[in-house]
Amino acid sequence: MYGLACDNVISYEVVTASGLIINVSQNSFPDLYWALRGGGNNFGIVTKFNVNAIPRAPTMWGGMRTYISEFPALIKAYYNLGMNANKDGKAHQILSFGWSSEIGQVAQVELEYSDPVVDAPILAEYNNITGQIADGTGVKSLAELTSILEGPASGAGLRQAFWTWSTKLDVEMATVTKDVFFEEITDVLDAADLLPAVSLQVITEPIIEAGAKKGGNALGFDPKEGPLMLALVAMKWSNSADDERLDKFAARVKDRCVAAAKAKGKDTDYLYMNYASPYQDPIAGYGAANKAKLKAISKKYDPTGVFEILQPGYFKLDGAPLGQL
């Protein structure tokens, strides 16, 4: 397991607010190096970066399976694979629940194993779940698997929204997420060309541990808290008139799931920036100390706030881009 993408960056070439071009690494401008690993576009313009290359075979095993039943077994396999990530870091999973106008409730699991091994032991529990109505797994190239994963999310001209939250990795929290999503989805199924899903991934213990190495990152993970369940409501639709009510639907799902996690003491503030909506504030989820440190680093390298004020877009250090919904 090699951690998140930001933890594999060796160095950045950065243009600062003053126009100075600097090379940023663990040993050169280490505070800025830390901030760039999770802090967004608030510190400079990255014109080049070098990443750790990972040797691998030309093919690997993976693909997607689709189910209309076996949801509890899929959630149990999801949980166990996340908990056992330190035994074999070559496996990856995305468990999604969605709605099909033809068949109703549906589950899809995207599985990968980074070697061309059809029956990796770490994936045995998933492989023993029968009843799938479609199975696209097999030995393929990474390019092929990437194209397959992109397929369900594509659609020219469609609108899109992401909303995210995290909890401690837990079977009950995964089940609540699935149930709440299916309860709330009935109110918005009349939205034109709606493609809704809630997807579950895992911030594993090896990923968290990797983030603490080589200068660390700004994300605020605590290895003592164990692995996290990373949840994403993702939607596509066609009519702009549905924008607000679909955002409110996703916010309700998120709020109900977070409330359930808090009631059980399984909540966490972390928000994965790439999945956050414009109404969410991922920087705050890194913790007060890390937010203060990021702001101090921004002030040091950008004292007049060029990237906070003059550069629009993405997530800044003081609140959600669009405020409250």
C-alpha cells in the first residue's frame, strides 16, 4: 500500500505569489511541501511535480460486478477487506449502491488487484458472493480498467454533484448509509436523466500510516482511530431546474448519516477534498491545528493573499466556496 496520491509526490516546482520559482520537497521548503499535500491551490501555482513510480506488471485483475440482492454480504466483505488491508495492500474496492429505473435498488462493486491474479486470497470473501447479474472482472490493462470505471459516470451535457463525509469503518455505518440513501432517493427519482449513487471506499490503516511519513501531510489523520469509511453521494442529471433539490437530497443523506455516526461515537470530521461539494469545507475537517498551520504557511509564502483572493475556484482556507445551501 503506497498511500494517497499526495503522499507519493517527491517534489513540486512551484511559482510563488512573488513570481519566484522554487523546488519544494521534504528537504527544501518542507513547510510548503507539507501544505501542498492536502492544502489545495492556496499556496502557489504548481508547474511540475515528480512522483514515486511503482513497478508493476503490464496487466492486473479487476472490473465491476452488479447485484440486486446480497447487500449485507457485500457490506460485510467491504468491511473485512478494509480491516485487513495491512495483510495485502494490492487490493482495492469501491462498493456503490444506486437506483436503476428498470430494476430499482442495485449494488455495484468495483474490485482491483494490482497483479494479474484471478483469485487473490484477500478477495476471497467478495469472490464467494454469488448472485451477480453482471460480472465484468478479469485480467486487463490499467487503461482498460480505467475506461470501464469511467463509463457509468460519463454523459455529455449532464450536470453533476458530489457530497462526502467519513466515519469510522463500521458495518453498521455502511448499512445506515445504504438505507438512508434508498429512503431519501424516492423524493427525487422524477429528476430528468438522474443517475444517483452512494459509494463507499476505505481510508485504510496503511494509507493513514503512509501519510505520516516523508514529511507528512495536512489531512489530520490519527492512526490510533483506525481505518475510515469514506462515503460519496455522486449524481448526474440533465435539467438545471433540479439543481437545488438534488443538492438538498444529497445534503440530507449526508446529514442523517453523520448524525447516526455521532450518536454511536463513530463520527470523524475528515472530508476528502476531491469528493467535497462547494457547500462543504474540507480544510476545517483537517482539524483546528492543521488549519491554523496551513493559514500561517499561506501567509508566509503569499502575504497579500493572491491565491486566496485573486485566484477563484476550488477550496480555500476559510470556509466552503458557496457557504450554506
